[in-house]
Amino acid sequence: MAYNPFNIFRRNQKALFAVLTVFIMIMFTLSFGANDFFERATKWLGARGRGDAACKLDGTTIKDSELVRVRRARVMANTFMTYAADETGRTVKEYANQQQSKLSDDGRTMAQQASQAELYLNLSRGNPQMLDTPLFGNKTPRQTIREAEDLVAFVIGSNAPNIKSEDKDAARAFQALLGLQRHRLAADGAHFFVNAPNRTSRDTIEFLLWEKKAEQLGINFTKEDAKILLNRELYNFWTPRSDVEVSKRLREQEGFNMEACLDALVTEFKVRAAQVAVLGPQAKFQPIAAPVFSTPYEMFEYYRQQCSPATYELVAVPALAFLDKVKAEPTDAELNELYKNYQDSEPNPARESFGFKEPRKLAISWLAITGSEPYYEKLATEQLKVGEVLAKASGMTAVPLPGAGGGWAMAATAPLVLKEPAVDAAYSQYESDFKRQLRNEYASGVLFTRDLMPTSAVRPGTLAALLGGMAGQSAPFGHPAVGASIAMGAPIAYEIRDRIKVGLPLFGAIPGPGFLQTSIGAAASAELAAPKPLSVQAMRPELMKIAIKERTKALLTGSRTNFIDPTSSTEKGDLTRFIEEMEKLSDKGKPKDKAAIEKYVKEFREARGLTKQGVQFGSSTAARDEWTLEEDPGLFPLVEAQKEGLMGARGAHGGNKYVPFGRSFFWTVDRSSQSPRRVPTAGVYVAHSYPEDLPQAREEGRPNYIYWVTEEVPAKKTNAITARDTVRAAWKQLKARELASQRANAMAEAIRNSSKSDAVLVSQTVDEQVFALQKEIPFSNEKAFRRVKKFTLNDVCPLAPVDIASLSPEVLQRMFQQGFNPMGRVQPFTLTESANIPYPTMEMVNALIDNRDKPAKTVVVFADGPKDTYYVATLIRRDLKSADDFKRSVYSPGAPARDVLGNYMEEAYRKSHQSVVELLKKEFRYVETEEQKKRLDENAKSGGRD
């Protein structure tokens, strides 16, 4: 029998398993975490990574193990200080609250404002942008905090008799509390000493440099000094009880030692003292603090580099256009491997990877109502007639309408001064609009046809000129346009004459002793000569139409009887009642009686004359997933409404936030928790308005959509056989991506090699490349043809203008009220989801920014997130900012881009700080090899994660 090594195993399997079990138990015992047996063994054996030299400092080799030791000691010291600050904050807050009953009125005011400021600082952790967001009273939290700190400082230093000693004690407590909260806001997690970061190996090396500088300067502290400095750091509120609590909390962590922690604190205070001695006091609070002396020209150069916008033209090259060109076929092994890798994932076109799990699907039904349907116009007309009759009978000054509130039929008694309240209300609005137009148009010295007052167009002479002009030009060789031109002469003449009548008396004021009286008389004469609104009788037919239109709108979407009083009664519109009725017919998203729901929808539709399928009502042809829902022909009107609602988001960047069509139906935002999160929608036959989160223009005849889910198909796993066609399509897509990449690079090379360099001619070259690519796509592949497109990307610069369209009306209003001009303000350039670039990446942003100052006709190629579309970006031009732009945008009153200087100072601090560190390296003979530099750079790039 041939030799078989497994025979030995079978004969001795019990003994072998016993030995293996004991070995595993020993290994488990020795492996207990950080600083375990194996970690120490690697130190003893000089394993690569811990024993490697990181650099040389003053001729001494600094190994990776030394950097690890220093970093761990710093983590211990910073964690201790963070816990100590938290414990002190709680102690101080308790003390401040206990003092409330002892404070004077001024002291309570101070305490109230300081407590509010402390709350804002606490809430802004993790969301620092909140500090500059206007809140109630149009005041930002940062302004509130600054005012509170000033008030606290005033109370501490005040000698006024109404300020009690208890007020001063409470103010000192709040000063400490606000200071600790500010420090927590600036700190990075549990890192307390913000003057010296501790993330990467380079941070640790810099820390060692500053430690050597402290020793050179003779800065040395003892452990007792560290305790004194610790108390000062905590505003002299550090108590023995707090010391015990923090030490107890830290002893639960492995490796903590109080003596070692004090040694680490001594080193931290030494380093910070050295930085303050060299860089100045600000080094205590800022990791990049350094003395900066800048000239205006340097600031201008920074502004020009950061804010000069570049213009790119991008061409989208989709992989979809090359699927037909993939002639190769995958092997069974390739298909099996691909299916194995992604069998448990759902498809998501935003990811580069695939998904072969059948995704969740929904079927949608919808209604579209404009309010112009005969049903609503007839009902509005009837209600207005009833309201007029009741108003005349009861002496009401408003039109009572059924459904406008619980007491709609109760007469609001008032003098009977109105004959037709609805018409009179419309006439009052007309009068107000007429007076506003009169003020605006008569204040201008320029007259356009569009500026004519309505009183100039209804004169008898205007009608005669119209009839005569049109009759004369209706003869042979006449022209209607000439007749219209002649007809416009009469109203213009009337307008000019009226303006002369109004303006001439104003020249009659005689300078001298009676100037005031003549001025008043001239103004009165001008007011009497001004055109007057047309009478209510002349305007009645038009006013009735307006009243009916407004009532129709209220019937559809609802209205509030008093917009000033939020508690006033509100009339529910037809859309709201439909949504509420659908909710009653379902039980938390589960239909009680599906037939009853369908019957209600049908009756609702027929009663309102919604008979046009595909226009006024419809449904998806089948249940579809989030990514293919947009392609369902039954939902075409909703897709078009979504595209129109996006407005500015159609651009490549900026504008309103782009929302893919399917997302609104498949996902919702759960705001019940402190941090809102996106969760799947749930329930069928629950009606919603659409679009919910997109702005809609208030145009006449725009449909109001309501949709509801009629079927939900949960996600389910497929097997290799049923998913074979999907896996094969994914394999083809991989190959098509490669072809798209090749074609995009070929297009880029053709643009580079073109002899044309002028911006207009370069744009023509790009057009030619787009046309050539489109010619390669078969007519049958219409979807790919539409995705091949050229679009322009403006304002590409590190600090790009804020897109006003992305700001809500409320934020804009607050900015204007505070004197902030949103026009021209800047923010870091980014690419948001858009119709042109649905899946942007940071690589795209970096490529566009890095090439913005290259010569025109520079071309870069990059892919989107899933690598299904490659973009060929051609730099067309860069518009350099001038000195006048700098003055106007940065230094003029209310300058919109004045925050550029803050960015400049931060950048200047960073460069200055780096220059000081470089001097320290020279002073202490810092040396690193190419290999060490590479490893340190990789460590820095990963954020300290080796």
C-alpha cells in the first residue's frame, strides 16, 4: 500500500487534538490586547515597524518604538485633561446654579445670557457652522456668545453698588464654564492640548523638536508645578473630589498610571511654554499659531489665486455607449466568481461594485390636479354668489364661505358699506397695486411701453387710434404691425401728458420766505393731477375673475383666514382632505379594504372630471426598483415635474440640491432622533404630495401631484442560475468601462493636439468631439445617446461664490436684515449631486482645482463614483481678479467676500508655523532618509493609521 501521511493523523488524532487545544489556550492567555506578550516580543526581537529608525535628531536615532511611546504618553495626558475639564465643567455648572437664588436682578440677567451662550457652545460641537447661522431675532449664536462673555467680564470688573459679591462669584463660574466649552469646541475629540496635534508620526516628531527647544530655553517643570498649572488651566476650580473622580475613571483603562500621567503633563506644559515663548500667546489655543506680518499685496495675491474663477467644458463619456462594442463573452468561471463576490449586495449605480440581490420594488399610482378643472371653477363661482347674498343680508365685510371655519355662517356684524365683498376685496388689492406701480413708474425718467399705466390704455382716443390704425392698414399694401404701432402712439401720448401734469406743479415752488407753503401747494397739486385707479364698475368683470381664481386656489390647496395669527382657523383644501381620507382607509400603511380605497379614488377622480389617463391620473406599469422607477412610462408626468422642480440643480454644481427621482419614493428622513437619518419608506395606499422636498414655481396651470404606493415587493436573494443574465450584463459593463476610459482619453488627446487655442475655437473642437462620439452610437441606443453631452462648469476656484439658489428664503431674509450681502460670498468649491454629474467624487474636485491655473486647452480625464461615466474636462479660460475686484469684494463696506481674509490669515499662520518648524529642524540637525520620508508621508496621508 502506498504511503499516506494522513494515516499517522488518524492513528494519533486524540493526542494531536489535545496538544492543539492546550496550545490555543496558551495563545489566548498571552494575547490580551495592547502591550501583551506578542507586542513585547516584537520589541525584544526588534520587529520591523517598531524597531525601524524614523529619523535622526541631534545625532540620535529616533525609532518608531520611541514615537509610539511618546504618542501613548500624550494620549494619556490629553485624556486626563479632557476628563478633568468635563468634571470641572459639571462642578462649575452646579455651583453657578446654586448661586441663582442669591443673585441680584442684574446678576440673574447675566446668568441667563451666560447659560444660553453655554448651551449654544455645547450644541455647536460637531456642527460649528451653527454658530454663524441666524436664529431667533436674526442674531447668530456667535453674537449671543460674545455678548454674554462681555457681560460676564463687565460684572467681574464692575464696582457698581448694585453688583453683589455673589454676582461676581457666579460671573467667575460662568467665565470658567464658557472658557471650558470654547476649549472643548476647539479640541479634537479627547485631545486637550490643541497647540500640538497628536495624530501622525510627523506630529510626534514635531512635539519632540519643541521639547528639545524647551530644554534649550531652560524651561523645566516638576510634578508639583504640573498640579499648579493644571488648576490654573481649569480656572482654579479643580477640587480634590474632582481629582478622585477623574483618577478613578482613568484607572479603569488599561495601562493608566498617575505618576506617568503627571510626567506626561509636565512635558505637555513644557512644550506649550516653549511655543508661547517663540510664537506668542496665541500658540496656547491654536495648533498653527505663529507670528504673521502680511502686506496688502500678499493678501491680494492670495485673493486672486483663490477666487479667480476658471471655466471648464465637460463631455460625459458613458460606458453605456460601448456595451454594444463588447464582443467577448465571459467564461463560466468568471461569471461564478463575479456572482460570488456580489451575491449578497443590492444594486446601486452610485457604487463601483455590483449587486445581484433582487432589490426592493414599488408600484406607484398618482393624480394630477391644476385647480382649473370645471369642477373647482363652478364650485368657486357658486360659493362666491352665496357669500355675496349672505353678506348683503347680514352686513358682513368679508365673504362667508362654507368650509372656511367652524363659524362660517355666523355674520361678522359691521356697517353695511360693501355691496359685493369678494369684488371689493379684489378691488382693494388692485388699488394697492395701482398706487405701487404709480410710485415706481413716475419715479423713473425713462418710459417704456411695458411701463404704461392702465389708465392710459382705456381712454376714448386710444380706442379710436386702434380702430383707425388697424382699418387703415387692412387696405391693400397695408401691414398689421404698422397698425399696431400707430395704435400704441395714443396711450404713450396720454402717459406723457399725465406725467407732465403731475411733474409741472413741482416746479412752481418759489424759493424764499414762502417756500414751505408753495412746496406744500405744489405737492398737493401734483397729487391731485396724478392718475386715479379705474372705478370698481369698470373693473368689476376682471375683479370677479380674480376672485373666482383665488377662491379656486383655496378650494384646491386650502387657505388661512388670518396669516398674522397662527391660531386662526384654516380651510383645508381638496388635496389635504384626499390625503386624510386615504389615511383613514388604511391602518398604518396597511389597507383595511383595498376595494374600498380603489372605489374612493375612482369616485374622487370622476367627481372632479379627472378623465385623462396619463395626464390627470395614472400608475406605473409594474413594480420597479429605486434606480429604474424613472424609466417607467406610466410615471412620465411625475418625472417631468421633478426635473422642473430641480431648477438650478440642472447645472453641474450649485443650485438647489439634486434629488434622484426614485429617492423620494424609497426613502424618507427620520427626524425623531437627535441626528436625522435616512430610513426606507413604509406602507401602501398612504397618499403624499409630490414633489415634497423640491421647490415648485407658482405658475398658473401647474399640476399638483398626489401619489401613493400600491404594491411593495421586498428585496430577495437570487441564485446563480436566475441571476446569470444580470451577472453577464455586469461583466459586459466592466469591459464597457474600459472602452469608455480609452475613448475619453483619446478624445482628450485629440483636443490637446488641436491647433486651435482661442477659447471659442477650443469650444468648437470640443463640440466636434461630442458630435463624433454621438455618431458612433447606434440609433437604437437612444439612452446612451442622451447621456453623451457637453456642459459648462463655471466658477471653479478654491473659494467659489456662494450659490444664492442653494440658500433658503428664510436664510436670505435674515442675511439681508443683518446687513450681509449674500451676493459674492465665497465658500470652498465642491461638486454636488446634479443632473449632469449624479455621482461626483473628491478626485473630480481636486483635478479641477489643481488644473485651474494651467494654460487654456488643458484637458483632464476623470471618472465618477461608479466609474460608469468618464468626463473629459477642457479648461477654456481663467478670469483673473483685479485690484478693483479685491477692493470691492474684500474691503468695501458690507464686502461680500471679506471672509477671504480669514482664510488668508489661517493659511499664513500655517505657512509661518511650518517655517518655524523647519528652523527647529535645522537647529537640532533633523535628518530623514528617502525611505523614512516615504513612510512618514504615508502615515500622514492615512491620518496616523499605519
